[in-house]
Amino acid sequence: MRHVEKWRLALDMLDEQAEWGSPRLPVVADAGYGDCTRFRLGVEERGLDYVVALKAGTSAHPGEAEPVRPPRNGGRGRRPKPHYPKPASSLREIAMAAGRDAYQEVAWRQGTRKTKGNPSAAMTSKFAVFVVRPANRDIPRADDGTLPAKLLLVEWPDEANEPTDYWLSNLPADTPIDQLVDLAKIRWRIEHDYRELKTGLGLDHFEGRSWTGWNRHVTLVAIAQAFCTMVRLDPKQDAPA
């Protein structure tokens, strides 16, 4: 069996979902996928929106940056290709250059730890949105050398000395920051479900060696997790103690 990269497997899963007729919802992913240019391009080629995490060192140009076309040397020969006059910056540099005043408080869900200062247990932090042009040689450019503009969502908590998290999105430029934050933070639900599958329902307890046995084990665990989810979503059911 030949090796297949994780990002290719993820795109195959998106194709399979499309065949099932699943809703075409935005794709969310951690930096393991978000930093892969070919994965992001593949998602866009399928006509899907995304909000994916990136590492702070990922390079990009500010949204207002424009490429220039140098003149021909001596007026002869092929004219040089357009290029950006300044080197790309890291996402960290772009985020910090804006200063703390550019960040606003956004709440994305209700937590469980209530305090005197936060009686509703709202999960909040400081966020800002910037327009950037990710700089990677695999990204197709327009005829004038322009790189595609994307939205960069950055989280900079009050207690942190610098921004802590970065997300890139191809959603429209007028997308409300609350919506971007909700999509960026929805991965918490995925991590929660995976932890429940492993620790509560025994996903990692299988010790057999056959494909059939493993497939049956995973299927039963997935059904059990789906049942637990249905119980949680049923307003007639009392919350578990």
C-alpha cells in the first residue's frame, strides 16, 4: 500500500461527503492542514469555504501590498515578471504591528466555570481580523502578479505578551468577526468528541489484528457516540450528573 499524505486523505473525505449529499459547510482544520497550501487550494477548488489554523511563522504580505513590474534592462529582452517590492512578513509580525488597540473582545460560547467577574461563564478573548496575501510559490498569481487576498483572524489574550493563535479564511471580506471566531473555535467540539470517543467509549481499547475486527469496533464506538450526542441534544432529557 502506497503512502498517501494526510491532506490528500482529507480532500478525499470531502469528496466522499459531497457524494453523500452532505451540507456544504465551511471546513475547519488545525495548523497541520492549514499550513499546507495544497490542502487549502484543494478545498477552494471544491468550492468550499474554510477557516484553518496557521503557525505564527507563516509568511504573507499585507492586504494593501501590490506587486510592481520592473522595466526591461536597456529596453530590450523579456520584461521581468511582477513581484512584491518588499519581502513577505510573518503572521506574527503583521499581527503585532497593528497593536493591541486593533483587537476587540469577542465571546464564542458559554463555559462551565462561573466567577464573580464572569457569572455567565462566557468564553471570551481579544481578536482582530486583517486582510493578508499568503506568500507561497505554490499559490497561483494573477497576470499582474497579485496574490489572492484572504482573511487572517488573530487571537491576542490580555494576559499574553503576543498573539497566541492564527486562522486563515477564504470567507468574504465582510464576514462578521463573531462568525469567524465561532468557526475558528468550533474545533473545540471536535477535540471534545475525540476525547469522549477515546476515554469514555473505548475507541483506543481495540487490541485485535484483523481489519474486520477493527472496523466493527470503530463502528460500534461511533454509534455509541452518536447516541450520546442525541441524548445531549434532546431538550426533554435531564442533563447527566
